[in-house]
Amino acid sequence: MTTQLFGQSIARKEDRRLLTGRGRFVDDLAHDAWEVAVVRSPHAHARVRDIDVLAALDVDDLVAIYTFEDLPDRMRQPLPLLIPHPALTAPRTQFVLANGEVNHVGEAVVLVVARTRYAAEDAVDRIRVDYEVMDPVVGVEVAAAADRVVHDEIPDNVAAHLVQEIGDPRAAIEAAPHRLSFRLDIERSASTPLETRGVLARWDADEGHLRLYSSTQAPTSVRAAVATILELDFQKVECIAPDVGGGFGVKIMHPWPEEVLVPWAATVLGHDVSYTEDRREHFVAANHEREQVQHLDVGFDDDGRILGIDFTFLHDHGAYIPYGLIVPIITSTQFLGPYAITDYRVEFTSLYTNTVPVTPYRGAGRPQGCFAMERLMDKVAAELDLDRVAVRRANLIQPDQFPYEFGLTFQDGRPYTYDSGDFPGSMDTLVDLVGWDDFPARQAAAREEGRLLGIGLATYVEGTGVGPYEGGHVLVEPTGRVQVATGLSSQGQGHETVFAQIVADILGVAIDDVEVVVGDSSRMQYAVGTFASRAAVMSGNAIAKAAHRVRERALELASAALEVDPADLEFVDGQVRVAGSPDTALALKMLATLSNPLRYAFDADAAAATQFAGPSDETRPPVADGVAPGLEGTDFYSPIRSTFANGMHAVVVEVDPDTSDVTILDYAVVHDCGRLINPAIVAGQVHGGVGQGVGGALYERMAYDEHGQLLNASFMDFLMPYMTEVPDGIRIDHLETPSPLNPLGIKGAGEAGVIPSAAVFAAAIEDAVGVPVDAMPISPSDLHHLRLAADRPDPT
Ligand code: MCN
């Protein structure tokens, strides 16, 4: 009997392959490729006066050296602006190779192709670039002061300026019984996936066909960009994202300069060419996120009810703005979290600096917004001497208020409207899970022993399942196996398993008989990509719709063959059978064979099965006119707007009184992503996110000096948490409020874990040491200095 798999913690199908070393990553495929190395700028801001490649020409195994001047006209344009916005008044994107100027350390200047990477690196070492070094703009406040500029034609360094407002926030703040103003800072971090960026190009000159393998989150978009820039027909270009060793947002950017240069070089040289970014390059040539300076002005009443908020922030966009304004727009809206705020003004200024460009990193603007709102709630509670949970409860949107419309515009250009949730219910669950009410006694007892314990909580709402569309293709093979494809790619989320669960249920087949292929443009050429926690919602629903098409077709075939009403048929154990009469059945593989004339001609079983095809009629073709042969279906899902997941985290920390080192004692999560397809996978996503959030809150920061040099561009210096720093035994409670916006009732989960980390740790550390924590990340040394500055080295 086939059991329902949706909602079950099925073990991940892909893990056997990945854990036994049989994953296929881009670099594994580049067997015979010539390799690329890149001369990158050592300066944050400079003009390129001259490039001398002579000394490199006698390097053994050198194949070619290219500078900007060597590129064809079509490649001398700036790379595309992916998401335009009317507020983006001064968009600047980079060239594939520097066009006379470099704007951050790490910008690509010269491309070298050689038979081996060693030779390519040797040639890179011998190329001399003469730079005229200019003053760099480093730090968002330096950019705002505009004493020096990044791009000559943008004298104020402003890429964009956007205001959104609802109600009358200034009047509400001024009339409020209580008022607070404060500043919050968040520094830069980055995705830093285990596998760096990589691209391999195979050019078949006979066929005029280009096959690309890219470690990307958006293979169909890479294909479109490369085909357009190289002026090739889309049908002559395919892009495959094989196994991808993590992306966390950075690999949604496309096309990277190397993603254009490598295929172009392959077409020019008539040979496979590949590029694998090294770790140091990843730090300075792959994008970052997070840096914002945020100011808040809030008015509230005696119960802590928020009456009005004015939120202004400066957003550091780095040297270029290829991905538009998504990150600051998300901060602007998602800042509001689960709270019913009616009078709100947000204003951001997006600024250029001579640092690595900024594009979304897991959470994408939400950690900054959550930090701002949750610090605000804590400060209001402190000001009124109220419990932090009570203040939050006073402001929560209630379950009967859904759909809750704020009157703002979200990142997808649609109304910012929450579809479902139970925020008070989530809060109750979290309070129980972390033992909030008992904590003061626990804290007091610890203080008696000289131990500094603190507790913090933070809430968030996350727009997920962003459109515009995603597709699914489902095909039953004559073997009975089911092939499923969707165009977005996976970076470790477990898509092969969850999509198989959905299809197995709809077609009544074993999950082992379902094979899912993601990220192959030849299997699904229309797709958008994996970002914004959208795969489950978008591809999940598209695949479900495609599977239902197959089911309908199978019903038609089976009811004709068995001469029964389709309503009397059920899908069980790979068969379509008559309910209550299990012996009257046709296997799906037989239906696939019957509907496939090619296979039919060679298959004895299928020939025998013609008896099911109805009375013999020589004038009738085996497949009806106008009906596609085969048992397969394609469909697309396109939502009216995003669906909003939500959650609440709490952490208990202990701060060492002498060293200010922070130890995590408890971590609790309540999470609502609608109906869960696979609870174990969602729990894994949340765990991974929390781990990444611990890094973002306590360890990771991109440390630029005033010259624009990244001082910690290696894992020796850029601290990431090990297993030992990530809390063991994170407690998770899943609340399921189905989304009314999609047939499966699901909301996304992939970024949730990382969103509240800065907020929750700042709150807990502050509670432990009694000193305001308004800048994150916070290292033991930062905390030590904060405590010294507050003249409270030992608050016990
Ligand atoms: N899921 C589920 N039930 C739900 C929602 C989700 O079972 N109601 C499952 C999904 O089927 C999927 C996983 O949870 O297997 C994450 O789903 P989803 O929220 O749709 O997120 P995406 O699959 O679109 O993944 C993108 C998201 C983002 S934006 C980043 S960044 C991120 C993340 O996922 N990068 C990751 N998680 C990552 N996990 C790994 N291992 N590596 C990355 O690079």
C-alpha cells in the first residue's frame, strides 16, 4: 500500500551520492579543460594606465592572454542590471574585464588561459599592470560624506534613494507619551560556501553548440545571459548546474565576469575551458552583504504599543549594483516583522563604496531589519520597565487579521501583505520552549555564583516563494520509473527528495522510482532560480501541477483500456486500479508504453497489452490526433504574490566575566513555513541557518582598512564557527499555518534560521552584562571594550 509521503521526514535521496564522494561538482567535470587564472586589482580605486604582458608570453603551456582591449565589441558593454527599479537613478555595473578603471580590490583586469592552472598562475605573476592609484571610498558614512567619489559621474556616491510611508509617523511619534531615538550598526559578512564559484565551457564547433556547467543558483539565467552576450541562439546554449557545494545567495548573481569570459574563450580557442575560483579570490571577487548604518525614532504608549516609527538607513552597495535594490527594499519592509505598525516611514540611501559589490546573502536584508525592530522592542521594554515578551505581545498582528495588508510595496513589486500565521500562538510556544518565565530565577541563581547568564528573543516574518514563475516536467518512463525536472538548481537543500515526495504521492509510486533532475536547461528551459526561499513553493507547486497532468492522462488511458469510469480508479503501488477490485489494474509503465508508439513497436508486453486499447480499428492511430504521445506533463506555477513564513528564536547565553567570551546554553526556535513537505529537511535548514547566524552574530566580519584592503581574506583570519560553536540540541517547534496562496499550502524555509541571529544574540548578551549592544557582530574583545566603556567591568 502506498503511504502519503508529504509531511514525512524521508531520508534525503541525494545524501548517499554526496556522502560517498560521488557528487559531481563543476571542477570534477573539467577533466581536459584548459584553465583560467585572473589578474585582479590589488588597489581599491585606481586607473589602469598600462598592461604589460610580455614577460608572461614565454611561460610554458600558456594559451592566451586577454585584456579589455582584446574583447569583441559585444563584450565591452557593462554587465546587465538584473533588477531595475525607478529609484535606482545611478546604476553602475562592472565590465567583464576592467575598462581603464578598477573600483575594488579583486576586480578582474586580465584573463589568462593555459593548459594547466599552474601555468596560468605563473603567467598572472609575470603580468605587470601600471596603476594610477586614487583615494578609495571605504565605509558607508565616508561615502555619504561624498568628499571623494567612487564613480566620477556620481558626485554624491548615491545609487538610489527610496522613501516609503504609511499613516502619519512623524505626528504619531511627536504625540506619543514616550519616545526613543537610537543608532544600530551591522557590518559586512558573506555567503562563503564550501565550493567557490566555478564554470566550465564545452564548445562543439561542428554543431555550433555551447554547453556550460556553472556552480550557479540560476542556470537558465546564466544560459540566457551568455547566449545574449555571445550572440548565440538560446537553443544552441545549454547550462547545467551540477552538484553545487552551497550558494547561500552569492551564486544567484549572474553572469559573473568569468561566466562570460570562460565560454567566450572556449568558442575562440575551440577547446574546453574552465575556471575554479580559489578561496582568496572568493573573498575579494565574490559578493558580500549586510553592512548598514540604521537610525530609528520611535514613539510608544505606556503599555509599549508602538505608535509610530521613522527608520532611516544607509546601505553599502559596494562598487557596483548588478542586482538592483532588493536588499535594502527587503530591510525596509521586512523590518516590520509580526507587528501591527500603522504609522511608519522608511528611507534608505544606497551608496557606492570601493569595496566588493553587495548582492543577497541568505536572509537578504532581513537580518538587518530584524535587528532594528527587535532591538527597538527591547529598548521600549527597558524604557518602560516591562517584560520584553509583554511589549511584543502588545504589538502582534492577531490571527483573525489575515490577510494583513500594510500598504507598502514588497521586493516583488506587489503589495506587502501577510497571508497566514499565528503570531501569539508562536510566542506562547517559544516562551514555554525556552523557559522564559522561569529564567529570572535561573539568572539570579547564576549571579549568586558569579556567572553572567542572559536571555534574548527575536521574531521575524519572511517573504518567501517570490514569483514570477517556475516550471515542472513529469514523465513516466516505459520502465515505470518517473523522471521529474525543474529548472532551478540545488545547493544542498534536498530538492531531489522533496520533489520526489510530491510526485510519488500524486502518482502512487515508490519514492525510489522517482528521479528528480534540477538545474539542467535542456530538461527545463524556462526557470528563474533558487533564491528567496522559493523552490518549495514555486517548483513544488509547478511539479505538483505537472504530476496532476500526468495523473489525468493516465486516468484517461486507463479508463479507456479498462472500460471503467475514471472516478472509480485509484493510483496505488505504481498501478492505476479499480477501487475495491485490485486485480483489475494497469501498471503506470504499461500506460506509458501504450501511449508511446516508439516503444510500442518493440515491446512484446506492450503488444500483448493492445487488448486493453479497445476494439481493433485500423483507421484509428494508436495515439489520438492532437494528443502528445507518452505519459508526461509540463506545467508552471505563478503566484499572485509572495507567501510569508515566520518564526521566533530565543537564546540563553553565558558571558565569561573575565574574557567576555560568549557561550550558548540553550537555543529554541518556533517556525511556521506552512505545510511541511519534509520536517527533517526543514529542521536541517533551520539548524544550518542558526549555525550561519551564530557566525554572523559572534565571529564573521569583513574587515576593510581605510585603503579598501580586506584584511582577513582567508579562513585563517575570517572566523567561521565550527561545530563546537554551534549550539547542540537546538529545540524546534513547527507551527503549520497553511498558505492560502498556493495549492500545497506551503511557505519557504531556507533562510529562516539566519534572520534573527544578530537580534537574538544582542538581546541575550545585553541581558547578561547590562550594557546596550547596538552593533553587530560582537567579538569577545568588542564586548570587553563595551563593558569597560560603560564602566561596568563586572556588573555582578
Ligand atoms: N521545505 C519543506 N517544507 C516547506 C518549506 C520548505 O519541506 N514548507 C523544504 C524544501 O522542499 C527544501 C528546503 O526545505 O528542500 C528549503 O526550501 P525553500 O525554503 O523553498 O528554499 P529553497 O529551496 O528555495 O532554497 C533557497 C534558500 C536560500 S534563499 C538560501 S540563501 C539557502 C537556503 O535555501 N542556501 C542554502 N538553504 C541552503 N541550504 C544549503 N545546504 N545550501 C545553501 O546554499
